[in-house]
Amino acid sequence: MELELRIPFATLLKVALAILLALIVVKLWPVILILIVAVLIAVMFDPLVVWLTRHRVRRPLGVAVVAILLFGSLLLFFAFIVPVISRELTDLLGQLPRIAQRIATAFPLVAPLLQNVQRQPKVLLLTGGLTAGKFAIEGLAAVIFVLVVAVYLLVEGRRAFEWLVSFAPAHNRKRVRQTGHEMSDVVLAYVRGNVITATICAVYVFVVLTAMNIPQALLLAVIAFVFDFVPVLGTIAMTGPAALLALMVSPLRALLVVAAYLFYHLVENYVIIPHVYGKEMRLSTLTVLVAIAIGGTLQGVIGVILALPTAAAYRIVERIWLQEHLQPDTVARHEAIEESASSS
């Protein structure tokens, strides 16, 4: 008896389109990441535009105010902060042989790995300068493009969202809109909280390192600001360079710097974050760790950053889309567990 397998042409076409879509996403992933960052910025500043609109400021003018604020801040950063950071970075590259010697003395096991740093400091200085310049140019271009896209999203974002909603079946469009609006609250809470905590972290690092006479305090503060956006792993990444530079002063100073960073990490996690993130970003420590592991495995640092709002948005998806497919009391029990966890 022969079995004849027939696959409809429509099914083959759907499979081919799915594969093509996956390839397109992989190819355009850098552009997609830029759009994601632009959306985060637009969601953060949209409440300001809405507030201006409520105070009789036309929306185009409100968007223009936000654009001036964004690009003005970028201009001030490059006018006042970047020159200082450049000098500190140049000094740091010049001190690499001394830093390598101190590390080799303190940790003999890694001494063979640092021989090139001690033998060819000029080559490393030139290579490091060219690499830093290349990344600076690419980073500036990416930042400007992201800000431009964010401004246009503030102008046309609502129309674009409604255009995308139109692809959904008519009976699901109300739920799609509700999901989008509630998820924007989660994104707003996440971005706003991250900016606040990163700013506090940078100020704290600059004040503490300056008080301890640690070199390149401003550069380390900028590093702290950037890596504070990365949960858990960011603390390790920002502590390492500070400890190494503090080691140039004394081993005791390095221990004090590590202790100061760990102290801030504890204060940020248990005091600052619960106050600035709000209930929209209420996540258990286990959820945070699992989300970071999954996001980091899939997309590295960007995946880690986006993992938390994605995990926080699950509550919205569960309540709007999954509730009818779950046990009647599932959503209510989940909300009760989260409430008890946040109040304990």
C-alpha cells in the first residue's frame, strides 16, 4: 500500500514566506534595534508632548521643544563632557603599562597575558586611539539617527500604530489597542526608571571617586551611567575598571571602591528601584534573573536590556489575550501573588 503525501501549494507558500520573513529580520536586525531604541525614547518623551498640548501648545510645537531638548543635550554633552573624557581616556591609555605592571604584581597568574601591554605601549596607544575614534564616529552617527527617528515617531507614531492595528482582524483591534497602550506604560516606567537610576549612579560614582582621588573619575562615571542600564551584569562591568584604576593608588583604595560600588548596588536594588519604577515594573528577583539569562543568550547586552520590559509586559498579555484560555482564577491568583510579593 502506497502512501501519497500531498502538501497544498498555499501551505508551501506560507512556509516560504515565513522563512523569507525570518531571513529579513536577521538581515535587518541592526535597523530593528535602532527602531526599538527610538521607540523607547519616543515613549519616554511623549508624556511631555501631551502635557504641553494640554497647556495649549500645539503638538508640532511640543515635538519641536522635545527635539530642541534632545539635540541640545547631545550638543552640550559633546561640548563640555566629551573633551574631558577624551583627555582622561588619553591619560588612561598612556598609563596602560603601569596598570598592567600593577595587575601583574598583584595577580601573577595573569602576568603572561599582559606582556604585550608592557612591551608595546605606543602601538597599543595608537591602536586604542584609532579604535576609540572609530567607535566614537559610529556611535555619534547612530545616536543622531536614533534621535531623528524618535522625533518623527513623536509626530507620526500614533498614525503608524493605527496603520499597524488595521492589519489585525476587526474583532481583535480593540484588544490590540489596549495592549499597545498598556505596554507603553510599562515601557515608560522602564525607560524613566532606568534614566533616573543611571543618573543617580553616575553622580554617586563621580562624587565617591573624586573624594577618593581616583583618576579618570568622570570617565568612570560615564561608564557607570551606560552600564547601569544593564541589570546585574552592568554592576560587574562598571566595577572592574574602577577597581583597576583605584589599584593604581593603593590596594586598600581598590577595596574601598569595590565596597562603594556594591553598597550602591544594594541601595539601588532595594531602595531606589522600588520607588522610581512603579508597579508597572513589578518583577520578582527570580523573574529578573531568568529574563536576563534568556535575553542575554538570544541577543547579548541588548537582549538583557529589553528582557525586563518584555517580562513585565507578560501580565498585560496574560490578562488581555490568555485569560479566556486559562483557569478562571489564574489571572487573579497571579495578581494576588505579585501584590503579596511587592508588599513583603
